[in-house]
Amino acid sequence: MTTRSSENVRAWLGLAVLALPTAVLAMDVTILYLASPHLAVGLGASPTELLWILDSYGFVIAALLVPMGALGDRIGRRRLLLVGAAAFAGASVVAAYAPTAEMLIAARALLGVAGATLMPSTLALISTMFRERRGAAIGIWAACSSPPC
């Protein structure tokens, strides 16, 4: 195998690794929507609290995508990706064991902060890894970012 083809294989394997966090973000939203009736009953959440449980994550991600991209430029994209992945895992555990609706809303907001670190980091890393096939790589990343139907 030539050096160029081994680098190509490494880049595509790297894409698979980098697409995983965005797929997890998309699955998280889908799972929450499916579980929302059970959450409402189990936590005794009011309709307003249930709305915040569902939407706090998206609001925080939307608000922090650009600032987290700038932070990744300053401290390093890989470092931000690793910190964000660890924070996402920790916030997921807090959300899974949240005893009240308020605690789940706060955990979902923390998940949004962590999620906002993952998306720009993975996209920036993919953009630097692929020169010739960048469009295909970003298309695969975007497909992994969209929630399953």
C-alpha cells in the first residue's frame, strides 16, 4: 500500500470516528422525544417543564455554536472535542439519573453546552483532513448529524 492510499484510509477512518459524536447528538434528541410521555409521568413534569426539557438543549446549542467554534480556534479543535465529549458523557449521566424535572432541564442545558463544542470541532477537523473529497466527507458528517426518521 502506498503512503498516499494509507493516508486516505486513515482520513476515512477518522471521518467515521468524528461522525460518531454528531450521530450521538442526533440520537439524543430523538430518544428524548420518544421518552417524553414517560418522563412527564415519571417526573411529574408540567407541560411547561416538559417543553423546557425538550427545548433547552436546542436553545443552548444554537446559542453557543459560533462561540464554541471560536474557542476551538483558540485552544485547539481536538482539545475542545475531547473536553466536549467528556462533558457530554458526564451531563448524560446526570440527565439519566435526574430525580426532578428541574434537574433534568439543567442537565439538558449542560448537554447543550457540551454538544455545542462537538459540532464545530468535528466539522473543522474534517475540513482540514479532506482536501480533495471535502464535499463528500462533509455530506457524510451532515447525514450523521440529522436525526433518524
